[in-house]
Amino acid sequence: MLLAFATAQRGVAVTVLRDLGVTGDRIRATSCMQAGSDERSAHECLSVMPRLKQSLEHGRRIADELELRLADTEHLLAGIVAVTDSMAVAILRRLGVTVADVRAALAQQLDVEPHRLGAPRRRRRRLRVVAG
């Protein structure tokens, strides 16, 4: 998804990544994008999918917290960097871009505080004790 944003033509996420120097060519040049760079089995690589799902869920929650009806590229990018053990965050680090850099650039584009673009906290349900 990070590569798709970096190679797209327009969108807030595209602008943010381009301003941070993250391009499709630079992403493809990182060692984790090279064929044979990872000696994990195909089964182990499938564990990346839950992280992508987490990223999408975080993006949706971030849009919800900003009281927006739809999640756009900027919310999805915020969701991607909210999953700090993802391949996308590892690629950004290799390119010299931190999660804080991405959040700050997104916050500036969206005119919001950077903390509002972090992973939303899940609300825990409290158990009610019924006297009986």
C-alpha cells in the first residue's frame, strides 16, 4: 500500500510522502523489497496481512475520530504508520523517515494536531458487578 501511495498521482498521502522524499523508486530499492531479501517461507509472509488489516482499521478509526464520513489516503497513511512493526514502517525507517515525520507532515496538511493521527485507543468495556 505504501508503494501504491508513493507512485500515485494525487492525494494528501502522495504529497506527504513526496515531500518526505519517499518515492516508488526509493521504496523498491530498499533491501526488504528485493527478491530473495527475506528467507521466510510463504506461510510466514502471510503474517503481513493482519498488519495491513490493522492499518486499514486504524485509518478508519482515525477518520471517525476526526468526524469524517470516509477514510481517504491521508487517514490510511496515518493508519499504516500506526502499526509500528509493519513492513511499511520498516521501509520508511530505511529511507530515513520516522513515524513522527509522517504524522507531523500529515497533521500540517490536514491542519490538525499530530497526536490526533496516532493509533486510536480502543475503548474497553467495563464489567458491571451486579450485587445479588
